[in-house]
Amino acid sequence: MAHVLIVTLGPIQDFIAAARRTRDLWFGSWLLSELSKATAQAMADDCGLESLVFPGVSKPDELYVESDISVANKIVLRVPDAKTPAAVAERGREGMRARLNGLCKKAFDNVNPRYFERETAKDQVDDLIEYAWVSAPEAGPNGYAEARRKAEELLAARKNTRLWGKVKWGAEVPKSSIDGERESVLREELFDLVGKEDGLTPKRVRELYGVGPTERLCGVGLLKRHGTRKSIRHSHNFLSTGHLAAWPIYRRLEKTPPDADQQSAWETYLETLEKGGADLKEQRIAQAGGRGHLNLFAMYDGSLLFENRLPDLFEEITDTVRQQESIREARKALSGFLAKIDTPTPLPYYAILVADGDRMGHAIERQTTFEAHQALSQALDRFAHSAQEIVEEKHGGELVYSGGDDVLAFVPLHRAVDCARVLAGTFQEYLSEFPVDEENHLPTLSAGIGVSHFMDPLRSALNLARKAEALAKEERNSLAIIVDKRSGPPVEVKGIWGNLDKRLDAYVEMHRKDWVPDGAAYELRELGRLLDKADETEKASLVELVRKEAERILGRKHPQHGAEKELAEHVLKRLVDDVKELDLNEVADGLIVARLLAQAWEEAEPTQTGGRP
């Protein structure tokens, strides 16, 4: 009798989110996909590729090591009569373990052995992946559908059962700086000798172990930090958050013709850094395609454009007076270059996009045959394939993960809304033959965008993006954006596709053309707070008064920089209509978020009048 077999690898979200650097995040996501592919490949070799449901691959090479596709951590397979589910699941475990061991060995071979507890690190990695499987036989008239439903019930029960094994390590040493879960595998004497032993400088520690002078890592952290792959787009390292924040400037420099003054100012800046004692080799990156005329991002990390990162470049200098002088000279040279590109103060914010399919469980439930379930899986696989092109080629971002209906990506701030919108539209297109109910409603994609300061911890930025995704999922088929500017509470906006995104597009245009003044949004916000504080009786009498006051504020406000003395009539009408239709805070927060997006657009594509909105 055939069986439906479901295998899961975990813990996925905690493992991915445990990251201090973008490289940790990228490699952790890629690693889980590789392990899922290895599991699926081993089981497909045993049962035949045609037995796979998830992932929905059509060719064996799609499951090969370092293929272009991403695979989710849940694998579904139909075990034929001649095979036993337990044996097939064990084949999958062996395939996963072999792949993990190979990646682990390659990574740890890159770590200097002198202060490295390699065996402990290996034990920690071996304990990392929770491999769980369940199966159910196909019996009765609705054999496959019933077996899949039963297997899902068993899987839910299995996930609620945690098996705690005895760990092979344990010592009174600091925990990992990434997540604090496992003990560091770098001996403390390494850190005690930094700056004391000849040649053991912070720079040398980074070269040998991939850590800062106060950063501890467990075996899993070192696997993320030192793991390698052949098809990497950036041969030095994954892009820093500072580089992500500088993306809009990069996009502009790609499109502008060569300028001798800009080139000279940039070269002067680099020379000043080198003369001051900065090691520019550590700032070099190699990025495929899109080399601007300054080779700014093709060769050097974009964090060099931010003044508050300059002290990090000279941390190796022990002479405090010389160090401060180097920083002063670097600031002066950087200011000169930024003036040449008309960007005195680059925006220090970047976007993380997280997207997830809505009501996919309903869509899956409606696939009552093995063939229909496979067809749905193949549609999801096509979407996951297209996500890379949408994120990287069409919107200039970096895809971190795309498997099934999940997407995680870094996107240039000015292109984030459009990227999410295209992903949502493409998702519906690929899933157009798989309605979620009798009324033929289609699966939709909700997306959250978190906008954070590049100096904030990466884990906080990831949490912000996931919070935005959860906000979007409340209504489904929605977009939500949360902006955390470090001053005041985060600003949140949410709404269904076709409403919020179009409203933000309109507000961005208003800001870029200087049709709406900066202060209007904050005055509207204060009015909104008056309503929030009122009780229901007071609110009923205040609503109309507040709206009229909002109209008066918008009507008397003049743009700060534009040539027009009054708001254009159509702009005023749009804002007044929004005030009448929406909660006042929605309009105010939408204008605040749109202003930041407009600033990013101005960095990427300045308007003819120039200047930041």
C-alpha cells in the first residue's frame, strides 16, 4: 500500500533569524535550503522523482548541490507500495546528514585550529537540525487525500512533542554572541591575548576566526560565518547593512555619465583613508554586474559613505591622537565627495521584505488527488523561481530566501513597495488555477516591509520586518510597512493591495514634487491623537470638527521648497478625500512613511528641481 510521507527540518525561523551580520542571515537561509534539497534528493533517488510532491521539481538536477532553486523545510512524498516509509525517511536523513557534514568540514577547515574547539563545534552542529517525519497509508476511496490529512494531523502532534537529548558539550565559557543559546567554541585565551601577543591584532583575529575582538561564536555561528558556496555573487562577503542603505545612491551612480570631478573626489577620499591607516582590502567586495562609473559598489562596501562608520576603519590605530586625526581627515574627504554627488547626508535606512501566501492551507485541502497536489507544488516552485528575478534583476535587491510561498529579501528602499506589489501579482498569476474556496477566490500574498537604521542590530531589523508581515496577514492580501527611525515610536501603515500601495505612490509623488509640506503630517497626527484620547460620546461630536480642522490645515499649508505658493487643487482634494474616508492617523502615518520613501527616490533619481523632499 502506498503511503504519504512528510519530512520536516527545523527549527527554521529561529535558525535563520539568529544573525548579527547579513552574511549570517544569508548563509543560514541557504544552508537550510541545501539540507532540504539533500533530503528530497535522497528520497527521490529511492522512490523516483515522480514521487515528490513538495518540492515541485521536474528535473533531477534541480535538487543537486548548489542548484539555483530554494527548497522549503517541509518535504512531501508518495512512497510506492514496494517501499517502507521508515526506510525512505532514513534515506532522507542520511542525505541531509552527509550534506551537513560536508558543509561543516569545509567551513571549519577555514578556521585556524589554535584556539578553536573543533570537536565541540561539530557536536553543536550535529545537534542543530531536528529531523522529523510522519506517514499515513492510502486507504479507502479517497486514499491520497485522507492519507495526507492524517499525516498532517500526525505532524502537528509531532511538532508539539519535543525530544530533549543529552548534549555532548558544556563548559563555563561565554555563550554565543549571536543568540546566546550555545557555548562559544573559541578559547578565551584568544581574546585575552588580543593586542598583547605580537601580531594578534583585532584585524588578525577577524582574518583567522571571522569574529570581532569581543565576539564569541558557537559551532553553528562559525558554520554560518565561514561556510562557502560556489555560486556566491559576492566573492569577499555578503553586503553589509550600510551597503544596503546606500543602494539608492548606487542606482543613481549606475545611470549617470562619468564625471571627472566626482571621480577625483572619490579617489581623494580613498587615498585619505589609506594614508590614515585604514585597510581598504576589508572594504572591498565583488559584485556581479551593474558596475557604476565610480566602481563604488563594484569594489567597495557602501558603508564607506556614512560618517559614523569611519571610526571603525581606524580601530587598529593605537595612537589616539593619530586615530582622531585620521578620522577628521576622512570626514573632510567624504564630505567633499558627497557634495560632488549632491548627497550631503545619505539616508541611513534600508528595507527588509518578508512575504507569505494567504490561505494556502485551504488551497492544499482542495487538491484531493496526488496529481493535483503535485500541480499546486509545481506552481509554487515556479513562483519561487521567479522571485529571484523579481527581487534581484527587476528591483536591484538581494534575495535571501524563496521557497514555496515564503520570500525574504533585502530591497532598495525606494523600490521596496513596487517589489512587494510585483511579487504579490506574480503569486496570484501562478496560483490562478488553485482557488481556496467554492467561490473561486484565489490565494493571495501578504507582504511586510521593515525599514530600519543600518546601525541597528540585524536581529531587531528582522523582527521588525516579521512584525510588519504579521500586521499584513491580519487582513490578508495586504501590505504593511513599519518604519523605525530611532527617534520616537515606529510608524506603521497597512492596507490591502490596490489601496495602501497606490496611496503611498500618490503621497510619494506629492513629496517629490513638494506639493505637501513636511509639517502637515505631524499636525494631522496630533489631531488624530485627540480623537484617540476621547471617549465614544466625545468622539462622535469631535470627528467632524477634527476633519474640518484637518482640511483647514491642509488648505493653509504652503510647500517649503516648491515654486507653487499653494497646494495644487487636485492634491488638496486627494488629501481631504482621504481624511474623510480614512482614520486621520492613517493619512498622517502614510504621509510620514511616504516622505522617507520619497527621500530614497530622490537619492536614486533626483527630480529636476533637485534637493531632498
